[in-house]
Amino acid sequence: MISKRSKYGVAVAVGCLVLLCVGFAREAPAGTAISEPTIPNVTVRFGVSGTVDHTTVAIGLAQGWFKEVGIDIRDRVVVGAGRLPALVGGGLDVLDYYSLAVVPTLEENPNVRWFFSQDMFYGFALVGKPEYKTYQDFLKEGNSPEAAIRKAVSQMKGKTFLSANVPSTKGFEEILFERGGTSVKDMKLIELDQEKHIGTMFAGQADFEVGNVPTRVTLESKGFKPIVSTRDVIEYLQSKRELTPESKELTMMGFSGWMSTKKYYEENHETILRLTGVGFRIMQMINDKPKEALKYHLPYTNRVAGTNLTEAEGLIVYNSLDPFRSFEYQKRWYYDEKDYENWKWSLLATIRLWENKGVLTKGRFPPESFSRSQVIYNELMYLREKAQSLIWDASDTVRIARAKGKATGSVEETIKKARHHFDIFNYYDSYRFALAAKEQADKL
């Protein structure tokens, strides 16, 4: 809803503004009717995989939100190592993926372009039996963050710890033990495939475990506790002022979102803006009406993944593992350079990690080399402010014309369309309709 002019300042590249505005700031000859913009119909081949954070497109599909902005989504399930090749090989236009998983492949895939971030992944956690206390419990008892993390992890001494022994979880375990002041030598270690973790924990054969996201979701829904999570570790370091944009702990958290190839991004920029607008509409629903969103989200996820996730498990993902963020929330990602969730921080940390391992050439891939989410967000913010101002001005002109007895129906209809697209986060077309409305109003 548009209630007042926005005064929020945004720094946007001049080249982008020129590109966006050329063709819109037109002047029709006197006496010529100003026509409304049209929204072209396009088809987008969209790749998903079977997890909640990579199937949010389902919410927009089920409600016709993509078609409302002229986009026909042809969704396709791609899994495992086949996901990136499907995109860069030309089989997909857009892929729902994980930002930090892109980084080690940049030497082979330098022409991918990340354009929309939807959530910050906080999925890793040390999960324990219900009788154990969490890091948050110890904080509530008055312990300092440092004491709280040590006390939480020290509960593992002499107990049985279940590990998946895979690189992704091993990194979290190493950081956890380092910050908690313990090691695997202090406990009984069992290493099992992640698929066996749930049964082992249910049977009482282990006290603690670190595994994949589906395992954590299932265990927490059955009463097991997140003893120490990724977010706990990050907030602990933040409290000690030890977190920097290159801290290794930031490699535990990254963005899930949408990306394309450089070619598609550059040749279909209007479609990218419309896709991102629908993405933010989806994010708003998840935040405002999570249970309703899950009614669209979970059946799709369960179908493509062969799972049977419940509403309770879906809410755990929404609230803890993958908190999806609204357009307003994401200001902190793009405009607060001191925030550990800033779009650059986890990317920088992960780039440095792979540079130090010799996988990436040092200095060749700064975050800006493949991420364009900050550019798209800036463009949408600019278009939002311009649309808001134009709608306001056109509405003022219409009120004056109506008071003089002039017919204003067609202009009001154009303003209505501009407001509608504004309300559904399609700021690109809101701006286009708002500009047309302003020009129509000026001819009254």
C-alpha cells in the first residue's frame, strides 16, 4: 500500500538507471493518447531441487503469481551434481541454488550470475536429547556467551556423539569443538551415513548428533533440541567482536536463492526484475502467513523430493533453519556493511577458504564477479521510489481535474494498475504504469 513518499536514499549505478529509464521518459505529441504499457509473455525454464529452501517457487506457481507478470514457469527437478551443469549447459534459464556452493566452481563456471537471495541458511546444529540444555538456555540463566557455549558443548563429554563425517558437517563440528573447548577425544564417536542418524537417535544409541537439514528437522519436530546452532556460534562471535567479513565461521551460513547465466541475465533483464518481484511476494507471504504458505509449499516439496514433511517440520525450516526474509528486511543485507548478514560477508569468507586451498585463483573472483543480487535490489528500490512518487503526483493531478468536472476514468484505471503492481512487489511494471498515468494526467 502506498501511503506517502519515500525518502529512503539508494545508491544505484548510473548505467543501470539510464538503461532502465530510456524508453520510459517519452513525450507524446499534443493531442495524442498515452497508451498503457503491456507486459510481454515469456517462458522461463526453472530448476528446483527437493528441499524446502529450493522449492519456494511452488508458492508463486500455485497462486498464479508468475503468470500475473507474464511469466510461464516450466519447472524441472534437478538434483546433486547435475544442477549447475543443467544451468550452464543451457538446459535451464534459472536455478534455485545455494550461494556458497557456487564459489568453489567459479573457475569452471565464471559466467553464472546470482540475482535473488531469499534466505540465510542456518541449518547446521548440534542436536541433542531433550534432557540436555541448549546454548540459549545457558544464556537465559545469566551466563556470558563464552560461558554458555562452553557449558553447552561440555555436556558432550563422556557421551555418545553421532557424526556423518562429510565435509559440510565436519567444518561445523571443528568450529563447534574449538569454540566449545572440547574435542572428539572427550566423547564416544560414532560415524554413520546421515540416512541412519534418525533411527540411531530414536533408539537412544547416541546422545548428540550433527547431520543434514532433513535429519535436524525430523529430530527437532520429535522433541530433540538444537544444543548449539550455526546462528548461536555466529552471534557468540559477534558478541565478542571477533567476527569479520573473512571469519571462517561465516562459511557455515550462506544464501539460498536464484541465479542464471551471464548471457541470460544480460539479455532478459526485465524478466529478471519481474522474477525477483515475485520472489519478494513469496517471501512476504512466508513471513505474514507461514501456515498458509506451507499449504502450497510442502505438497510440492514432498512430491519432488519423495518426502513426507509435516507442517510442524516446515515451520522449523521457516523459523530456524532457513528464515526467509522480506524486501524490507533485506535492507540490512545490502546497506549495512557492518552486519554479519551483509551480502558480501559469507561470500568473502568462502572465497578466501577456497583460495587458500588452491581451488580458486587469488583475487580473480570478488563477490561482485558473480553476484548481482545487490544490483537488482538497488534497481527495485529505485523503481519503487520513482513509482511511488509518480503515483502520488498523478493522483494529485486527477483530484484537481475531477474537481473541474473533467473525465478521469482512464487515468484512474492506469493508476490502479500501477498501485497493484506496486503492492505485489513488481516495481518494474509499477513504474511503467505510474509513468503512463502521470503522462495521461498531465494531458487532462
